Amino acid sequence: MPQANTPAPELSPSLQWLNAEPQTIAGQQGRVLALVFWNASSAYSHNLLEDLLRLQLRFPVGLSILAIHQPKFDSELDGRLVLKSANRLGLTFPVANDRAWTTWQHYGIQSWPSVALIDTRGRLRQVFAGDQHLAAMDAAIAGLIDEVGGATLATDEPRRTGAEPRLPLSFPSGLAVGENHLYVADTGHHRILECTHSGRVLREFGTGHGDLVDGPADTAAFRNPRGLCLVRESLFVADTGNHTLRRIRLLDGAVDTVVGSGRPGPVLEGSQEKGAPLSLNQPWDITGTLDRIYIAMAGSNQIWEFDLGQLRLKLVAGSGELGIADGAARGAMFAHPAGLALVQQTLYVADSATSAIRAIQLAQTNVQTLVGQGLYEFGEQDGQRRDARMQLPMALALDPASPVLWVADCYNGSLRKLRLGGGEMTTHVLPQPLVQPSALAAGAGSLWIANTGAHEVLRYDLDSGKLGRLPIGE
């Protein structure tokens, strides 16, 4: 790593700039520069980028930000995928794909996410590693601006390119189906839609502006909601960007916050009390029963349970350490768990960063890996469980008519099937390829697929094999 107070290494010309003209360190002089090293599939990175967007608003003149993406998965070598990830996260600053990890090496970065702070004269001053440094980064940036008397040079903002098309849906990432209704988390539009099974919108929950507001359907607000779970007359929402579990009362449309403080933090066991809310960290998916909700907590690499009667948060599985390890549930290791499916007393988990399917036996409090081998073991291969490979699985759904688990294999753009009871994994061929599918919901005779990267929801008829796009909001 370069020494502090020495000139920051210039950016490599090999960087693939995705949403702006090529940028340089020299071109940022006169402003404090935050050079952020991140990965699209990392929940930690999402937290850090969220903080940088806050800091950008706090220092609109004195701070510039450049995002350098490090690919982990083969699919992330494709700049188009990384650009979609940047757009999904709402990044407003230039983003480059460092396909050869060149800039990472020049700066001696050890882990993602990391931020290298460079002062107004182009000198590297400090590196922050990890995702919980908002206050420290705020103070450091303010200090670097104060060093030069607050007199920062105004620079022309780089012109942004590569925006997503304006469509009725934006990166839908959550689905739930009931007897008469389909619910869609319209993630990029910060809202929840109630639709018929054929896609006609009946009600909208949320203003469409990212915020944390309880109340009636037309004034409540969400931020990048994802997982959905229908329990009687309530729709529970994993409000990922707000790090909360929300509830929509379907009788009147009112929205309230069940648990979570609005900011990521250490997830601790205890009861949710007024004035001292418990923290969540990147809840990506939920499932549940009449009295409890299970939460895939991607930011803490754990599975949690919220008791709706006692309003109590309890750890189900995961030590919190990033990795893959089976055994006693609380000592097991997960890696950004993204999708859940509850089948009797077994909770199945799409463990995204290890490209794995895990099973938690709730009665025995034991974890078993069904498919997947490790953080850097991935691919696209069918067959016996020990041989099968996926690439960032994001969602699960139990087939309504057979002991089969449907899997949204996000980075492979495919629909996979795992036969329960020791069966093999297979790829289910569809009439069209998928684009980063991130949510599934199964009902009588149909499977609904959030084709997230294409901003649409598909309905697949399990009997006829017909696949159709729902005209949601059109």
C-alpha cells in the first residue's frame, strides 16, 4: 500500500468506465476524492455505497467520488452487468470495472469494500476498510476540506451515461402470491404493488420516493424493498434500504415498522421497544408462519426469527462470519443469505455469496449444505449435489405440486430445480433467457419470476410451459 501523504497512484487506463468518460486522479484535484473499491454482490459494499451517497449530499462541492468495481464472479467481468448493479444501487458517481484488479493492487487494498481518501492535492491520506465507518469518514472528509480553508475548486460534474430505460417497473426484487393477488416489490421505485395474478395493478403502497415513513398507503415510504411474505391479512416487507421489517395491513393499506432502526447496525437478540429499536442489517428476504417471521440477514451473514407475539428478535443460525460451514446452527457460517423457503420444519436458504443452497433443520437446530462448495466455487453445472454449481442464487420457491425447490440462479440467468430428498439439480429450460432473476413465487399451477435485470415479472405455466410477461403498470 502507498504510504500516507504520498501522491496517490494514477488510475490505470485499463479500467472500463461504465457510466462516464474515463476519469483520473489528477482531474479530481481541488476536491477531496473518495476512491471506493466495491463488489456488486457484496452486502457490505451496498452498505458502504449507501453511506457514500449520504456523504455526497453532505459535501456537494468539496467531495468527489469514484467507484472501482472488483469482479468476484465470472459474470461480473461483463461491464453491462456491473452497470445494472450500479443503477440498481442508485449510484450517481462514475463507476469503472477493474477487470484485472489493477487499481486494487496499485493501492494495496486488502478487502472490499474499502475507501481510499485522497486530499485536494492528490495525496493519499487514509484508507477505511469495511462498511460501518460513516461518522469516521464524515469527520475525515470535513478535516481535509478544512485543511485548505474550505476553498475547494469547483469542477465540472462528469456527464452520466448508461441510465436504465424508464419503465413501469424498476428492478423488481420481491414477490408473494396469495389466493387472489400477486404482490410485487418494485424495488427501484421504492414501492409495493398489489396486482391480480395476471398483472393488473389494484393498489400501490408507498410514495415512490425512498424514505422511512409509516402511515396510510399513499403517504408511507419504503427504500429499496425486497422480500415479501403474506401472513393472513398482513403483507410483511423486507425493507432492505431502510434495514427494517415493515408490515402492510391489507384491510386498510396502513404501513408500520415492525422492527429495525432505519440504519444498519449490530443485530442483537431482544425485544423491540419504543425508543430503543433493534437494528437489522440488510434484510434481503423473509418467510414465515402465523406467529413468526424468518429473516435472511445478508449484512450479518445470519438467519433471524422475529416472534410476532412477543415482538422478540432471536438468532436462528449463523456465527456472523462470512463463509460456509455446517453443523450446529448458531456456529454455522453463511455468506450474504439472499432467499428463503420454509417447508414444514426445514428452512431452505439461497446463500448467495457461496453459490449454495443450505438447509436449516429448525427442530434439531442444525445446518446442512445441499449444493455449493465455497466462496470462490461457482459455475453452471447440473447433476449430483456434490457436482452441481450455481452463480449467485438469489431466490427459492417450493413447487406447489411436487417435492422440488425452484431456484433463481441470478448470475447464470437461469431457472434451476433441486429435487428434495437427495435428488439432483437440473436446469429448467425456458422459452427465453432470464436477466438477473431475483425473486420467485409459486402458486397453483404457476411460477412467478422477477426478471429483475429486465424490469419485468414473468408468469410461467407449470403445465403448458408457457412463459408470459405480466403487463404490470402498463
